[in-house]
Amino acid sequence: VVKDLGLHLPAISDRGVRLVSEGRTQYFALHGKTRHLVTAERIDREQLCESVQQCVLRCELIVGEEM
């Protein structure tokens, strides 16, 4: 995430960056030190998408301060 935004690790920590998923379950998170995008919950495709052929989980990266 840091690399994709073109920032350095201390800069992203100072901006109040957080990751938000649709719905109640937060399937993704930012790893504390590395800020890598990681899975935070078990993702069960059959439960989430049932008979849908293409399964998509959306999440948003929210930055507290201006970039």
C-alpha cells in the first residue's frame, strides 16, 4: 500500500490510514509494521457469493489527512 501510494512508511502512519470493507465483516487489514494488505478474516467464497460466478470483495483505503 505504501509503495502504491508513493509514500514512505512513516508518512502513511502519520496520515491515519485505515482500510474499510463493505458490510460488517472486515476481510482485509493493513499489517501493523509493514502496512502490507493482508486478510483479516477467513474468506469463504461459497458462503459469500453462493451461485455467482465472479466473486468480488470491495474495500476502501481511507486517508485521514490530505495527500
